[in-house]
Amino acid sequence: MTLATSHSYLGNDLEVLRGRTLLDNGIYVDLPLLAEKSMVLFPGQTLPMMEYNIRTMEMLRKCLKKDKTFGVACLRYNRGFSIGTTAEIYEYSENTGTNEVRVKAKGRQRFKILRIRSSSGRISADVQILPEIELGPPFHDDRLACLDRLRIIPTNEKEAQEQNKVAKLDSVLTPWPAWVYNQYNPRRLAMKIHQYLRFVDSKGINIPTDPTELSFWVAQNLIMKDKMKISLLELDCAIQRLQMEVKLLAKLQEKLFVCAHCRVVVAKQVDVFPMNTEGLQSAYCNPHGAIHETVTVYRTQSLILRPDPPSTECSWFPGYAWVIANCARCGFHKGWKFTATRSDLIPKSFWGLTRADLVWGDPDENEDDDEDDDGDDSLGILDLEGG
């Protein structure tokens, strides 16, 4: 899992760049934009790249000489203004013989695009760095000082119940009951999300506890359309993001992954598991430079494998060989099957499904749920934008 997190398939010759760049909130800057690989990047998310495009390579070289920072924005959606995230390069390698650049970058700060400029195929933009608004506990100003000795950040259900008693006493001095204020308490919202994610808590995955970091982590790991991801990225407060994510997680607990093209069932939510310590879904780069946001699952159905022999070339999961998997009904690419090349590896095999070709379905509408990999089941789709 740690090898997948480090994106070791990019090679061992990348130069580690020291220092970290954080721009002042609210300032206006001129940022080069990554346009060819337009995706929704969240703060804290890793962006791996194998780049062969001359213009993009020149842009990355200029970033290295300046502050190692460029912008990532999903430009295909026109929402009045566009939102994006700064990406800071922290590892870099250039092979002049193959004319190739390999990069690892990390999402840092949200920005709003004010104006886009294009010159000789290069895209840049005037942007404003957006602040992250942090609100404290809703009872802070009206709290009973005599109860301060009892206040702690709850880490389990028992401590949460004790804090509920304290909150009820605090609410006596306010016009609303305690449960109203709890909906705006970032720590309580974070704890609720951890309860939804308890099935992965013990599997070596790093789920953040800080509410702001957690709000971005959940947005990165939920399977959803790009428009929904942009809606979450536009929110400037972790409380708002966490509230929306709590609602989504409540709806998606029993959902299925279905093909975005023909609506056949592909996998079940209960079969999702982590093969990367950063999360259930991560972005990986193939040898052609394409970036795939990939979720790993134990089992699938309605998929067929291409007749090619398993390959270990540029495997995102060292020790595993991959074969391309397509939808058995419509033939569209759905991901890969990874099979262990050594007997000591667990699991022996698993599937990596590409997020762009998946949507959510409702099991209640599934007429003939089948565990077989060659099943041909269909069901309706949950439109996350419609709530």
C-alpha cells in the first residue's frame, strides 16, 4: 500500500524538491494552468504525471524556476466562474533521451479564475487564492464557563455521549436546542463521517481527523461526477462540505457501481477496499500520460478481460500484473484486473475501476443481482446533482 502511495512506477530517479509554497489568502496571482489533463484536484490530493507534451513540459520547467506551483482546473464546465486548486511539484525527473518529464505534485490551495489567457497553445489565468473559513464550536460565545473542565474532543461513542450532555446544558442559554447547533459543529460532523467510514478504519488507511482535511479527503474518495466535485470545491467552509458529505454517505451506503454507458451493475460498495494508504480512490498515470482516478474493489461483475497476457509494465501496484477490463454489455473500458505475481501477496487479485466510467445505482431497482463476473444486470441511476 505504501508503494502505491509513493507512485513508485514513476521510477526511483525523481529529484525530491525541498520546501513548501503557500500563497497568501486573497492575493491575485498569474498561474499557468494544466489544461490537457483537466481534472478536479482537491487540497492534499496527489497528482502523478508522465508528460510528453512540449508546451506542458516547458510550463513545468518554468514552475520549477519560480515557486514550483501551477493551477489545475476543470475548464469544460462554465459556471460563471471556474474554481481550481494550486498544485505544488515535490518530485521531478526529466529524461532528455525520451523527451519525457515525470512529476509528483500535491494539491495545496483553492483559487477562483478571474480571467483566462491563451498564447501559442499555453494557457494561464489571473486567479485569486481563496481562504478557507474556519468556524469554532457554535456554543463558544454562550458556553457555561463552569463546564470548561468537562470539554474534550470526543474520539469514541462514549465520549460523544458525554459531550452531548454538556452541549444540552450550554443550549439552555441559547434560543435553539442542542441538536440544531450540533449540525454546525465541525468536530461532530467529522465524527459522524468517521462512523460511516469505520469499515476502512482498521485497514491501514490514513483518514484525517482535522475537519478541513477530512472534508477534502472525503470529496476526493467519493465516487461522484465532476460537477458535484466542483460544487464541493467551491464551498469555502469545511462545515458546509461536511454537511453535504454526510448526506451523500447516508445515501450511498447501499449503492452499487454501474456502467456510466449501459447501466449494467459493475461492483458493490461493500467490496471497496484500500490498496493505497491515502484513500479508497487515487489518481494514477499510465505510460501514455493519461491520468485515471481509480477505486479498488475485491469483486466485480459484468466485466470481461482482454485476451492480452498479464503485464507488470508500469504497474501502479508493485507485485501485481494487470489486464484491461471492459464492460461485457457495451464494451467500454472499465478498468483493470490486478493479479499477484508472488505467492506471499494478499489479496491474490483485485480490480481497479476507473471513476470516470462509473455512476451510482440503487439495489432496489436491480432485478437479478448476480455475483458472477459475467452477469448482465441493469438498474436505475442515482443522480447526485439532483440530490
